[in-house]
Amino acid sequence: MGAYVAALRRIAPAEGPTGYRGVPLATRDRFLREALAQFSGRIDTAGVGDPAVDLISAWCVLPAGVRGILREAADPGEAEWARGRGWALSIAVIALPYYWETNPPVAENSRHVIREILAETA
């Protein structure tokens, strides 16, 4: 997966398609705050971050014990790694209230990502 992320980074941005994850994270601020407001009494909403899109999978699909392998292969700087963690957190927090009852597997993955990030940053 690390080699895949490294290969993605070699593609010039102008050559790739645009998408909602290609926008500045600040444009998601309103949506994130709206999602956090829906968690009253369900989860701790004090987690923060500012992620890099191509590192999201580190928290969504990789076990904590091998996350460092992706990090070493992709070679992000400290700030970029923190932004990746933030992107993963942002997506999970926004998805969780939306899918809480309508799509339990997605909701569980969101809870997983949130737990992984909180455990890593504790």
C-alpha cells in the first residue's frame, strides 16, 4: 500500500480527476461542525486534525501494528502525517451520524477509525 501511495504522488495533479477530497480541508469545516453537533452524548467530540487525502487508509483499513510500514514507504513529513490522520477523522466523524442506523458496517468502520486515532494520539 505504501508503494501505491508513493506512485499516486508521482502523478501530476493536473492530470488527475477532481473530487470533493481534492478541495482544501477548510471547505469541509461547516460539515464537520454540523456532524459533531449530532453526537451529543454518543462520543467524545474533542478530537482534531487536518489530513492529507492519500494517507486516509492508514487508519481506515490498516491495523495499528503495520501503519508504520505505510508511513515509511509513503514518507510523509510530520505535518503531512497529521493531516492524513485529520482527513480520516473528518470523514469518520461526518459519516458516523449519517450512517449510525442506516448502514451499520460503515458506522462501525467510522467508530473504528475514531478509536484508532484517539488511541494513537492519547
